[in-house]
Amino acid sequence: MSHESHESHEPDLLYTDTEDALRDAVRSLLTDRAGHQDVLDRIETGDPYPAGLWPALAAGIGAAGLLVPEKLGGQGASHREAAVVLEELGRAVTPAPYLTAAVIATETLLALTTTDGPATAHTAAEDPAAALLAELAAGEHTAVLTVPLTTAPRTGLTATGPVRAVADAVAADVFLVPRPTGLYAVPAAEAIVTPTTPLDLTRPLATVDASGAAGTLLAGPEAARTAVRRGLLAGAGLLASEQLGLAEWCLEETVRHTKERFQFNRPVGSFQALKHRMAHLWLDLVGARAAARAAADALAAGAADAELTVAVAQAYCSGVAVRAAEECVQLHGGIGMTWEHPAHLALKRAKADQLALGSTGHHQDVLADLMDLPAPA
């Protein structure tokens, strides 16, 4: 995996055999331990994370270390493989800190770590970022960057007090805290974590106050800003894959339901009006798949236009996920409006994702700026 920028990159949007095998493994795990009914049952308890799922996904399958080079104890894969994991997590609307920990926090730490040269054992004293990365890749720790979930990649942010709307903070045991003096690693036990009630109950939010903890300095101010931006950019790009997986499940579930639901002695899916709605949604999904795959591929290759490709993916995929979830609820009729059916999980995740890591409008502005497109008068 390379993180260097290349002037010319030919995107590859097709899935490899390795990616397909990874998809099968993740889907099998989620079907066994975190099906939609399991998630519905758990959100009623206030603790949505399925017992044992994160260790099995992070360490058992090795998904936590996909972005981490082998020299640091990871899998040495790329954003393409991580995108496949997120597609499956999106399909199942899985409560798991993968996006926040295995992508955003991991990519932030990677920006602070040099992987050139021979493999060496990193200690916390010599290279705290590399040592923490190795622990994250092994599933020994779960780290979360303490910024609001809505923070966009271009947003400069340092924490000087409590930080609201930190996603998956309750699942973390280490916080990466941006401060005016740099980026710090703070044990979660030394911070004050106050859970809040989110729209999407499958991605818990909390207010984190780490101002009273000293922490371990990982990088100075300039390097910290660059690292945080890189972590958030990777998160925004791969969030599109989560949105893609969610939208695909919504369409598949809607098609299945309309084939089985009869009215006037005919399946409702045979009615022309519903056919057209589902056909339009399928076309939206084709575009979303291309955009999401392009973003993952550009991040994996360290392409020069990665920021542009991520902006395109987020500007498009977030709307597709919301439309797919809305259609899923509506075309399921009365049952789609109940809490017993998982359609509401998809809709709430889609709406929350629409604001995560930058709104659609923000990414459209980034796109306009990168392409030097004037704003409308």
C-alpha cells in the first residue's frame, strides 16, 4: 500500500478474488453474530455492540489491521479491502467501531509513522504512534479520534475542552486528542465520557472531556493537523462504501418484499409504478458503486486526485443511501414504519451518515474549489 501521491493513476473499480473472499468472511461473521434481529434486540438495551463481534472482526479476521503495514504487525492491505468490510457493515447496519477506529484513527496514526527501512520492534518510548498502531492492528486496543462525527477533512479542529458527538467513544480505550500543542494519546479511563442519545442508535455518540489528562504526545501541531486531515479524508472516502452497502441491502430487501407481498391477486412488485421506482434506485446504485470504488481505489493508490474523488463520492453516495432507505420504508408499507422491521435502522444510519465527515453541501463546495468552478450568482 502506498500513500505517496501519483500524478497519473488508472482507477480499477472491479473487485479482486481476495476482496470477494474477505467479503464472504465478513458477511458470514455478521450473519452469525450480528443479524438485523440481533441489532434490533440490542438497541433496546442501550448497548448496541454485539458481544464478541468486535474482537472477532478486528483480531479474528484481521480487519482492524488491513490498513497497517506488515512491518507494524498489520495485514498490509489497502483501502480497497477496508472498503469491502465497510460495505458489509453497512448492509447489516452493524454497531462496530470499524470506521472510527480501524480507518480514521489508524490512518491518522499512519501519517505519523515511517515504515521505510527494515522491520523493527517499536516501543512506546521510541515511537508511540507506531507502537499504538501495532496494538490496534492486533485488536489489543481500540482508538477513536476525539472530533465530532460531523467534522469534515478540511476542518481544522483542536480540542480545548469537552468534545461533543464523538462516535464510538464508549467503545474506545484510547483517545487521539488534537490540541493546540499537538496530537496526544489519552487512555479512555483518564477522560470523562458522557453518552448522548443519537438519531442512529447503532453508532453511539458521546461527549468526551480529556482536558484533565496529560496523555502521550504523538506529534507537534503541524504534523498533527496533517495527520488528522488524512484520517478524516480516508474516513470520508470509505464512508461512501458503507453508504453503498446500506443502499444495496435496502434495494434487495425491497425487491424481495414486493415479490412476496400480494395485492389484487398480484405481487405488488409487478405494478409499473413500483417497477419504475426500483429501477431508478438501481441506476442510482450503479453510480454510487462506481463513485465509492473510485474513492477507495484512489486512497489505496495515494492518487493525486484522491481528495477530488472522495468529494465526488460523498457528494453522491450520501444522497443515494438516504433515497434507498426512504424507498425501503415506503415500499414496505405499514410494516416498514414499525420498529420490529430493520428498515428504520437503515434510514437512521443513512440520515446520520449524510452529516458525518462533512455534509453533501460541504463536499460539493470542496469539489467546486478543486475544479475551480465558480459558485452560482
